[in-house]
Amino acid sequence: MPSRRQVLTGLAAGAGITAATGVYALDIEPLHRLVVTSYAPTLPRWDPSLQLRVAVLADFHICEPFMPFDRVAQIVEATNALESDLVLLLGDYPAGRIAWRKLPLDQFARMMTELKAPLGTHAILGNHDWWDDHTVQRNGRGVPAVRRLLEAQGIPVLENRAVRLVKDGRPFWLAGLGDQQPFFDAWNTFSLADLPRTLDPITDSAPVILMAHEPDIFVAVPDRVSLTLAGHTHGGQIRLFGHAPAIRKVQGHDYSYGHVIQDGRHMIVSGGFGMSRIPVRMGVPPEIVLLELGKTDAVTAAS
């Protein structure tokens, strides 16, 4: 039998570990860590002569104290240091219920113009961009304020449409879906995502990159799309031994985080930066996703 001193020592050690874990999950990982996660996948229907470097930013959830503007500035600076050809924003710019203090979206939109890439910055909307716009929610229609603010700053917001871009004389398509859960009270029954309408303008053989905030749509994405990019899940916010207990599977598939290959189709789900529901991140540090497409060495790495 252990002695009284051994029991007390064990309890103290357990309490210390619990406290340290709480500090890490509440403060260190979500507020002070920032990693670059790089992917160089070999994609179907990709032009091998098209080498494209893409920075993907997801789920800012700006607010105080969890995503203040100095943190946004840090992310912008780190993204610019990657010298990407293209920057993609995958939605969920405001914070939702965890915010102690909401921050002005017009200032956030201006900060996004500081992102530098020859092919520009392009965006889609996420569910919180709709949910946090009370005018839209009340009326059941309209355009979320953050879309107007981003577009006023010259950042295209793709909603069920595609644009044709060219890098070094090589064309590709960038497509963006409408959000799949735009109205809070009917989030599981109503979707603005229209895949056929989005892909209809694509009439040539150039590669297609599809931006979708929620990864659930991947079950329906056709083979024509070379790569789907998604956010929304925050990697589960808490990942234990590579698994996210809080994220449900979609038709038996785990779409919570990382590089997903299903029936020869490819999707990369970003862990993003921010938080929702609870202000905790554990095992999935805030990340900038860096895609290096068209390279022959298909390696996935995190730093």
C-alpha cells in the first residue's frame, strides 16, 4: 500500500499536470503558437508544368482576447514571408459566442489587403459570417457585412462561382462554394452551396481548386476537381492521438483535419487559427497551410 506521503505527492503531481494542460490549451497553443503546415500532393488532373504556391488561411474568428488585431497582423506577416503566388481565405472571420469583445470587421478587411501575392487574395464565406450578421439572420436573406467589406477592399468573395487564373502562361480554375450552414436555426437542413452552378463555367481541361468552408460537401465533389480546400473544423480544436473526438464523421469518413484522399479525390482540411464554442485548442496549433502544387516530391510536413 502507498504511504500517505506518496498519495499526497501523486495527487499534487496530477493536479499540477492538469493545471499545466489547462494553461497550454487555454493560452499557449491558441494564442501564442503559429505553425506552417506544408503539403505537396500529387493531384489528379493537375498540369505537371503548373507550379503553384498557395497560402491558405482559415477561421480567424477575430475577437478579444482570443484573436486580437495584433495576432492577425502576426499571421499576415508570417503569410507574406512564405512568398506564395496566391492567398485563399476560407471563411469564418468573426468569432461568435466566445468573444468577450467583438472587433470591427472593416478593420479586419483592411488588414487582409496587406496580404501580398501576385495572383491576389480570394475569399469565401463560412457559417459564422452568416450567423454573426444579425440583420441577415433576422430577415432570412441579404448579404453578410463581411462580404461587402472584403469586396470593398478589392478582395473577391466567391459564392458559387469560379474564376480562371493564369500562372506562367498555365491556366487553372479557382472555384468557391456558398456556405452549407448559413442560417443558425436551420443549419442542418439549408445550404447555399451549389456545386453544379459553381463548376458550370469550367469548360476547358485546366485544373480546378475548389474552396468550401465546411468539408462535408466533399462526398459530392466530382472527379473534375483536382483539390478541395476546407476549414470549419479547427481540426477538432482538441486532438488526442491523432483523433478529434468532437467531430462527427461524414458517411463514415473522417474529414476533421489534414490531407484526405477518397476514391482518388483529394481534400485538405485546415486547422485554421481561431476557436468557437469553447476557447480551447489542444493538439492542433493554429496553422497557415502552404500548398506547393506541381512539385514531383509529394511530401507532407509541419513546422
